[in-house]
Amino acid sequence: MKNMFSHLTNFSLNKESDKYVEPGEEFMSDGSGNKRLLATTWKTMEAEGLDIEEIQSKIKDTLRKSIVTIEPYLNHYF
């Protein structure tokens, strides 16, 4: 490995797959293809009966706690 700071995203790997579907016009609304909008993901999860507001609240709480945890380091370096 020459560049230790490079990485491959899932998309970089998936686009080489035989099952890869190029996103078209419809991906904006129906979530088909290999890439999806977050809004489409929320709609899909909600249709499956998941409580989206609770999930979003937990994500926000996790982010807040993560930032509070690293705050001393941020203050020190910046």
C-alpha cells in the first residue's frame, strides 16, 4: 500500500459487481439502484413499521455524546 490514507467506499466496490444497477431517474423516488437518498431510506424503514422519529432521536443523541466526548481534545488542538 503506497497511500495509507486512501480507502474504498462501498460504492467503489459495488460498481464493479455484476449486480450493480446504475441509478436512473427513478432512484429519486422509489429507491431502486445501488444508491439511495436518505429520505427514501426513512420512507422504506417507516413502511416496515419502524419508528423513524425514535431512530433519528437516538442518532442525534449518539452524535451529541460523541462530540461531548471529544470536546476536550478539540479545545486542546483548536
